[in-house]
Amino acid sequence: MVKKIDIKNMQTNGVFDFNKMHNDSFVDVNEKLPYPPVALSVGETNLGQERYPIPFGTFGNFSCIVGASKAKKTFIKSLILASFIGGKSTNYASDFKSHREKDMFILDFDTEQGKWHSQRVFRRVIDIAGGNYEMYKPFYLRRYDYKERLQFIEYCILESEYRNNIGFVNIDGFADLVKDVNDLESCNSLVQSMLKWTDISQCHLTGILHSNYDTLKPTGHLGSAILKKSETVCNLSVDENDPKYTNVTFKYTRSFPIDDFSFYIDDFGLPIAEKQKHF
């Protein structure tokens, strides 16, 4: 015989409070809920007589950046985070626009590189924005295993001093937070964690995935799982005719389509986005 769960006892022991879960998850169909506010947009579009920003990402959702090795994924990541800060970032990507209305923490996690290389990438965000932003908090997590990285990121988002005012989170890269990109349990656990983090903190989270060789599809079960849940998928590929350029395409978006663009690296090592397409 299956033993009946004593929900009252579970609540008392702090195992799980289903009553709280009921109240938190119930949706009143008659309540007017605001549309998730835009964190970062790329251009604008017309809807009737109104002009609307095209979301790259909204608060409370996550996106992903997909590209092959050496496709300059960290450069577009830097451009995205710097654009959320604002400052002089419009000199590098004029169509990118931040919609934050106050100072908010930006958490940037590098899981692969050592401290010196990580700092170079982190510093690029500040250089694009044109000045220090005290609420930009970068971390390098190379020395830790995937479980420690995952737990630390969750701590930063849900428990640390940053927790009640996080605007944007980046994870470079997602694959270093799982046992293996084809391990169903750890991959599904990561995706569920990302859904939880973004819903509770109402930040926008983005991160980097490697693509399979000679394709834009992200690697493994992890890539498939994240692809299905992402608000926006940003694909990068080196231009075949002019390797100076990286082409950025948006095959999957949840709202308005985002126009493709290209970028190159200037003499100062910073990415410059162009409306002109190199396809």
C-alpha cells in the first residue's frame, strides 16, 4: 500500500510547503498582468500606429548565444552586457538599447578561462561602456567543478547581497555547469535552475553554447534543452567571404523578429556592430 503524504507534517518539518506553492503559483485569469519589461532591445518595430522596442531579452527570461569555436562569442557577450550598462556603448552598437530604470547588478561568470584572460574579457565590458560601473560583478570559476559552479551561481542570484536587484546575468559557458552535454539529468537540472533563477530574481540571463561542427545547432542534449526554453537564440558565424566579420542571426525569438547584423573588431580590440549584412 502506498503511504499517503501528510502535507501538514511536511510543512511543519520544513520539507515542502504546498500551501505556499499553491498561493504563489495560482494564476487569476481576471487579473491584468503587465507584459514582462524589456531588459535590452535591438531596434524598434511598428505595431499599428505605435512604435515598440524589439526585445533581445526581457526581465524574467533567458537567452543564449550559440557559435563555433573562435566565432567571437565573448565579444558579442561583452557588447550585450555593456549595452545594458549604457554609457558610450551606442558608439559600438547603435541599435542596442538598455531599458533599466535604475542601477542594477550585472553578474558575469566565466567558467573556462584563467584569471588573466577572464579579466581581459571582463575589462572589455567596461571599455565599451566607457567607464567603471560599480554594480558590474565578474567572477572566474575555472578552478571549481560543475556542481560547485552551479551552486555558487545559484547562491549569487538567490541568496547573496545582490539578490534583490539583479538586472542581467551572463554565464560563459553553460556546458561547464553540467556533468556532460548529453547527460540528461544534469542538463535538465541546469535548465530547470535557469527557469527558477530568472523567475524568482526577475533578471535576464544569457549565456554561451558551443555549436556542432559546421552547423549552427548547439551541442548535445544541453543545447536542445536550452534552445527550447530560450526567449532569444543568437547565432554567430564567421563570414565566409570576409573573415574580418562575424555574422549574427536570430533564428529563434519569442516576440518580434530581430534583424541580422554583422560585427568586426576594431584596432582597440572592441566589437563594432554594423547594419550592413555580410551574407
